[in-house]
Amino acid sequence: MQLSVTIIAYNGAAFIEEALLSIYDQTRKADEIIVLNDGSTDDTAAILTRHSGKITILNSSENRGALLSRRAVVEAASFDRVAFLDADDRFHPEALSSFEEAAESSPEADLIFGMMKNFYDLPAGGGKISHGGKWLHGRTNGNMLAKREAFLAASIKAQEAARSEYLAWYQSAQSLNLVEEQIDTPIFERRIHENNASRHPETRREMMTMLKTHLDRQRSREES
């Protein structure tokens, strides 16, 4: 199988290089890496240009937001299976090999989810603290491998939300009854820092509600 890795970046200069290095360092290399620069006003474009021999760069003249930008970068993908990484996060070194093994053993799965953990990159006195939590199951872009056409079908159905692009997309995916597979292997680390949306209380509540809904549905299927 062949596999595309996609990134959307908006003012990601502080972290985008680390994200890219985590893709390059995979034990199973990506067949293509596509990065969409979503109207950044910092040095994101210059940093991406330094990597132009290894990645495909798409540029938007304006910030269109995560929902439309993620759809655009997936539309540009060449292959049937697509993985996702946000510009401030990083992959576990065996993320793509784990995804490939799961996709080959469960070809019917539209969405494959691995494990994730947060790591904290926050001010501590005069410096920074950087430590992480435990590996957990979750439902986010970063620990998901999707069939390209299934992702796009849910994206077109989704409604835009101010801080909850993924929640809107995932609810649409559920309404389409996309087949999900859970694997018990580490996929990505999500950076918690001062500016990311995942630290917003409303977003955290919505993500927890979404995960609870998924677990309840899974429990009901197992009991029936």
C-alpha cells in the first residue's frame, strides 16, 4: 500500500520543523508528504521552502481555517490512505508502520485510530517545561489513518465550527457509518502549549464528550 502524510500549518514556524523531522524519522517512510500553508504571516513559508525537495507545498493566500484547508490537502493527496499531523505535534517513530500493518489486516476499515499522548511545552519560571502524559486511546486527526474518499465524504458533510473542526468532521463520519478500527500502538504526541486550541476548556469538553459517545456506542455493540 501507499500512504500520504498531510499537514496544515497556520503560523507554525515555532514547531513545523520538528513535526517534519518526526515524519522523516519514521521506520516506514511516507510515500508523499503534503503541507498546506494556510495563509501564515510568520516564517512558516520560509521554513517549508527549505524542505521543498522532500515535501509538496501548497499555499493559500488567506487563512481559510482547518476544515477547508484539511479538505484541500487531502484532495491533493495521491494515495488512498491518508495520515494527518498538525504542525505543532509529532509522530511516534513507528506510527506509519503501525498504520500500514493495521490497514493490511483490516482493509475494510475506513478509519484506523492508534494511541496518543499529550506533552506539555509551557512556561515554567524563566524557562520551559516539557513533559508528557500516558499513552491513551482517543479520537483526533493526529492518531488517525483514513481512506481518502471516506474522509472527503465526511468533510463535505461537516459544518464549520469556530474551534471544533475535528468534532464537526467526526460527527459527520459517524453519521455516514464509516468503519472504525482501534489499534493499541502509539501514533502521535500532541503538544500542549500556550496558543493551541486544544487547551480551550470548551474544546476539551467537546473532545471528551465525543470520546464518551464513541465508547458508549462500542459498548452497546459488544453487548448486543
